[in-house]
Amino acid sequence: MPLDEKAVLAVVGLARLEPPERPESDSAAADPVAAMVSEFAKIVDYMAILNEAETEGVEPMYSPMIEPQPPRPDEPRRDAGKADDILGQAPERVGRYFSVPRIF
């Protein structure tokens, strides 16, 4: 798939990014959109190289560890004093909880 300016700007829009502003000069060297097209093309070319790797019969890895580590024992700890110290540094709190702005 050839990458052109229109395709790159479409990806920028899908990522909800603000498209870069073009410089007022006609210099192609300073054109950020042309630079993005070039960088996207490098990424797509690299993905094509990775796609050539033989992966038939290779099980997917779900962890970077070759041998999964056993989970640590779930033991209760008495760190009540630490919670009060941490909450004491909070700019706002409600009882024993942090108070944060509501996210819509």
C-alpha cells in the first residue's frame, strides 16, 4: 500500500491528533507532513520485514519470562501508619480516601 499525504493525515485524524501546521515557506525540507509520510513509510517497510519471519508453529508468548515466576504469597500486612502518612500529604481527601477531580 503506497503511503501518501492523504493516508498519513487520515491516520493522524484517527489517532485524534492535531495535524502539523505547514510552514509558510515552500521549503520541502521543513514540511512536517512530508517528514511524517517518510517516517510512516519506514515503519510500514519494517513491518513488512517482520512479516517475512517464519512463525508457523510458534506458540505466542503471554509473558516475557521463559518460565513463569510463582506468585508471591498473599499475606496481610500491618502498614496502617503508612496510609496516614501518605494521606496527610494529599492536597484534598475525604475521610481515608484521596479526593480527585471527576472525569467525564
